[in-house]
Amino acid sequence: MTQPYYQDEAVTIYHGDCREIVPTLGRFDAVVTDPPYGVDFDYAGYDDTHDAWAALMEDIIPKLKKAAPFVVMPAGDRMALRQMYIDHSPDWIIAWFKGSPGTRSPIGFNSWEPHLTWGKPYKAMHDAFQTRCGFELKGHPCPKPLAWAMWLVQRAAPHGGTVLDPFAGSGTTGRAAKDLGRKAVLIELEERYCEIAANRMAQGVLDFGGIEPSTERLTGRDQLTADGTQHAAGQEDAESSETVP
Ligand SMILES: C[S@@+](CC[C@H](N)C(=O)[O-])C[C@H]1O[C@@H](n2cnc3c(N)ncnc32)[C@H](O)[C@@H]1O
């Protein structure tokens, strides 16, 4: 069994290949992860080709579905999305509205990313959310914004529950889990990213005074208008009536 690279009361980090480590770990409340997209990102060691991505998904997706009742991850690029639907057909898609990051879509400009889901979360959740796209963290080529992980982790796992992130990068999912009173097990191939993640975990926990913080964006009262601006529409919906933030 691989020894943890880092461990505290909420987060365990393993340095290694998730394809070997995940089957040794048991069950989790949810998998919240962000695999490579197969788009030639400049990672420290991993070769981010489409073929490497396809081989990785072929191996890891069945293992992740065994490890938790709910799995959520970005689909990757357009080719990846198509292939996922053929080889690993998801149960649903969550739309992450991230604003326009300056990238293109097949019809022009890109403002959202599909996140594929398998299984069901511990309670009903919405299938669209919005966070800003930018990040400040240095040392990883493509860290997700903390707000992205906060929204997903809060809805994927109950308070006190544990999420697995097998492609942890700089540890954003673990940081969100810790701040939200969840636990996390992180796996990362590159030691230098494990080090960044471990340093992030060692920082103090946000104190929300025992109350679940609101990570609501585009759900409940927060609606997106057709021109992309936000306004409080004052509409109740199923999620707010279930008092999910
Ligand atoms: C898109 S990045 C994740 C970024 C992360 N969400 C963050 O906020 O920093 C994907 C990560 O998966 C890692 N990776 C690639 N293959 C892996 C494998 N077989 N096992 C574990 N990690 C792997 C890469 O090194 C990279 O850091």
C-alpha cells in the first residue's frame, strides 16, 4: 500500500498513479475530479496528448465508478466529449458557466464547460453553476478556481463525508473539502504538484461558525439572463426549498 505523501485530520495526499492507487483505497461519498484534457497542456511530467487521455480514461473510469456512488469531472475538449459518450456514456451533464476565457467553441466563442456525471449525489443538486474562470495560484499550469471546487464538493458529499480526487494537481478539491467540513483523499502523479497541494492543506481552515457557507451561483435566486448578466430574480426553486446553499 502506498504511503501518504501528506496527511492531516481532513486530507490525505498520495503521490503516484491513480490507476494503481484507487483500487487500494475503498469507498468514498463522491469523486470530484479534473483529469487532464488531452490538449497538450505543459505539465511537469505527464504527456497531455489525446491518446494518453483516452488510455487514462479507459482505465480509470470503471475504477472511479466502483469507488463512489457519484462521479463528476469536466469532459475535456470536443473530441474527448464525443469519445466519452461512445465509450463511457455519462448519466448527465452539469454546465459550468465560467465566462469567456478567450477560447473558441465549434460555433464561435466558449463560455461554459460540460462536466460529466455518473450515479447520484447524496441529495438532489442543480445541473448548472457559475464561477469565475481565473486563478492566482502559481506552479501548476491549469488549477481550477477554488469556487469551482467549493460548489461541487458541497453538493457531492455531505458534511463530514469524504471526496476522492485522483487527478489532484495543486489540491483545489482538497482545499475546498477542508474549508467545507468534508474530508478528501487526493492523488497526484507529479511530486512538485503534491508539494503545492500539501502547502495549501497546511494553511488554516476558514471559520464559517459552524454554518454551511453559501456557494450558490446560478441556482436558487441567482439567475443568468440571456445576455449573460446576473440579476436576483427572486424565484424559489427545488434546491433553495431544500435549504441547500
Ligand atoms: C487538470 S490537472 C488538475 C488540476 C487541479 N484541478 C487543480 O486545481 O490544480 C490534472 C492533473 O492530473 C495529473 N495526472 C495525470 N495523470 C495522472 C495519473 N495517472 N495519476 C494521478 N495524477 C495524474 C497531472 O499531473 C495534473 O496535475
